Amino acid sequence: MVNNVYLALGSNLGDKLNYIYEALKMIKTDSKISVLDISSVYVTKAYGFTEQENFYNCVCKISTDYEPYELLRFCKDKEQKMGRIKSEKWGPRQIDIDILFYNNVVLNSDILTIPHKEFAKRDFFIFPMLEIAEYFVCPLNKEPIKWMYERLEEKYIIKKLNINTNEELSCLN
């Protein structure tokens, strides 16, 4: 498995933590993916459409044989299997699985943008990545993500949940 990827997971409907764990389980049990690390889970204010429940968010680092568009199909398939119905932009959802980074690829198409086009505006992407990839440098602007975090004007993270996601993941079989 040669491709190093960072995925963001988010949920703000129902049993949010369970949705995060179920998505991680689906990712972990796929034969083309190896989960390398998972950040803590953070409670965050909604981004964009703010009149909705808070989110639970985390980031995981994976190694995969999937090419970018295959990985996108994999993520969207898992979201659909978990009951996500695409509705309004930034609306409530059981699960959201976004590709943040894929190696050092910079890609911009109608259906996939890597790095994630909103990455630099969202502390709930950047801060969990800092936790598991402190020295990561964004391939788009060649800046360490630590600098990107320091320049953020708006913060959405409310608190970190007191759980060990890597330990919890080891129990997911």
C-alpha cells in the first residue's frame, strides 16, 4: 500500500460517536486500506449552515491501494451504507467522510478536489491532523499545517472527547 491519505470523518445526527466508530470499522476492514493513526474525536460547532446540532469530528491517516477516484467512490459508498442522504450543502448527516490529502497530489476536478478545498478554513480538519501529523506540509501552499492553524480566524472546536480512538479502533473487528 503506497498511498498515504488523510480522511476526515464527521457526524451530527443520532449516535454521533457510534457513526464515527462504524465508519472507522468499515475503513479498517477493507482489504485495500490500512489504518495508521486516528486523532481524538472533537465536538465542533457546525460550519456553513450553523442552525444544526454540533458535530463530532476526527481525522485518520491511512495507507491504501485505492487511486483517488476509487477512494472517493469507496467513501461515498460507505456514507450511503450508513444511511447518509445527500441533502443541502453543509446540512446534517449521519456520516461524512472527506479526503483531505492524498500523498502530495493536487487535483481539482468537478467531483474531487485534493487537498480538500475547505481545509485551510476548518480547525476541525487542521487541529486533529496536527495531533497525528504535526510536521505535515500542505502540498498546495507548501506551508506546515501548524502555520495554517495559527492563522485561522474562526475556531469551531468546542472540546475534545476523553476517549482514545486508537485504543477503541483496536477493539473494532
